[in-house]
Amino acid sequence: MSQPIRVLQVFAQMNRHGSESMIMSMYRNIDRSKVQFDFIVHTTDKCDYDEEIESLGGRIYSIPRYTGTNHFLYKKAWHNFLKQHSDYKIIHGHIRSTASIYLKIAKKYGLITIAHSHNTSSGAGFSAIVKNIYQYPIRYIVDYLFACSKSAGTWLFGERACRKDNFFILNNAIDTKKFIYNENKRIEKRKEFQIEDKFVIGHVGRFHTQKNHEFLIDIFKAVHDKNPNTVLLLIGDGECRTKIEQKVKLCQLTRSVLFAGVRTDVEELYQAMDIFVFTSFYEGLGIVVVEAQTAGLHCVVADTVPEEAFITGLIETVSLKESADVWATRILKYSEGYDRLNMQKQIQTARYDIKEMAMWMEQFYIEKG
């Protein structure tokens, strides 16, 4: 093979979010002499992964964000792009709301089409209704259906489609060796945040309604009332951050809630935590829960997290219908400490190691391309 197969990956933007981070892990681990990724994003803003993509040999193209009122301009932009870039054989769509538009167009230009489900809900309100209407035809349009879990696949494509041989569950794999518990990193990071003697509750996720940060703050207030020697470490950013910062201030928790922002050392910050708490309203998988387990952390998570994320014995679920006080009691069970074990083999056995998944994806692209 003289030239690698170039695969178009379609996203809203390439920032440090779940599905974007997953595809970047794949990108780093595929044989790029055989398969190369290029990216179509729906923004002209500079994104977190832009420089790395270009350093790995990838190209980044921009398509206008779909607003509904620009329906025909959006279609025209895709037609123009695919006319000008006729060398692509495969398109892998991760943005689902307009997938029935751009993947249908891609098929007209002879591309192999893949739709990838990373979630189990479109949220709430009128926009969610519109998204669901647009998303429904995807199952009838594309060549292959991917999902990060069975529930994510069933939600987007329907049970019947997920029983067909063109449906695949692609685990949101991670580089397990990066997350193995490291006592030296724990000491280093706890010193960095000046939390050496604290019971540290951790959360990783963008500040979005889906992640349910408001309830997480309620839980932490209940924890802190019972045990003042506690801190909440929040990693991520997003449109709801200001609102959550205001709530923290209102609850008089400013000194005990740490907003770490977007980080490039997330795997090291897991080492600094004593427990991982996850309160999302819905998740396609919840890859951060897999990461936390790999770091040997006990996890108290919402019962909305798909069962595929339950890889070790380190997870317990609590209903979102339970009070913040009930959650606090479950969390504080671990405040006396516990042994952090190396969980790498269990994670690898469950096929969540990036090396195996990247090899599978690379071979898939080669066979189909």
C-alpha cells in the first residue's frame, strides 16, 4: 500500500470531550502508514486537539454549523467538499444530529459510511425532539453502525438494526498503562493542589446539563457537612461552569471545591483522588468511569451508567432519585482509605485497552476501504 487510506472523521469540534478523546487515542495507536485520519469539524474556532492532529499528519476541514435555517447551504457545503475531495473512501460520523444529511450525501459520492453512537439521549426540550427526528433515518442510510455500548446502539439505531451483522460495539478503549495507580504521582499532584491531608472526591466531565453538576454539588455539600476535611476536584470546562461556580459560592464551599479546568494530565489527577463520583443523567458508556477503575479508584455512580462500564468490583450505583444525603453516606464509607490495586489486566481482559481496539479499527478500515 503506497498511500494510506484516508478516513474522514466528522465531529462538532475537536476538544477534550469523551468521543473526541477516544478517537484521538485510536489515532495515536493506529499504523498511520496504512490508515490516516482527517477531520471535518463544524466550527472555525481553534480546538484542543488541532495541533496534535496536524503533527500526526491529519488535515482539518470546516463545515458551517447546522442551524436549521441554513439547511440548503449546509447540504451545498457538503456537496462542494466531497466534489473537491474525491479521494476519500470512508466517512465516520460522530456528530449524529445531522448524520442523516451528510452521510446520505457521502453515499451519493461513493463513500463507505459509518455512523457512531456515543450517547443514550438527545437531552430535553424542543431541540431534542428535532434531533430525534433527524436521527431516526440514520439506521436506513449508512453502511455500518457503531456504538460504544449496547444501550447507545439501541437508543440511536433501534433493537432490530442492532441485531444485524453491520452493527458493531466498539469499546471506548484507553491506554491502560497511563492510568495504573502510581503513589509518587499521587503525592506530587496532591501537593500541587495543596490537598495532601484531604479526602478527595473526583469528577471528570464537561460542564454540561447532561453531567448533572448541580446535584453533584448538593452531594458534596452533604459530604462536607458530615466531614469538613473533604474537597471536590472538578476536571473539565463548559457552558455550565459559571452557573456551577455561583452555586458553589452560594453553598459557601469555595475553598473546598477545586475547578481544575481542561487538563492534559487527567490520568495523573485520578491518582490524587480518593473516590470517583459520577452523577450523569445519561451516558453512552461513561469512559471516565473505566479510567477511574483502571486507576484503582472506588466509584460511586448513577444508575444511568451502562453496565458495560462495570468492569471491576470497584463500582457501586446509587439512583439519582435518592437524596444527596444517601449519596454522601455511600461516599464517606471510603474516607478511612483502602488499598489501590493494579486493575490493568481486568480492563484489558474486558477489551478496553487501546492497542487491541486500534488494531481492530485499523483492520476494519483497510478491509472496507
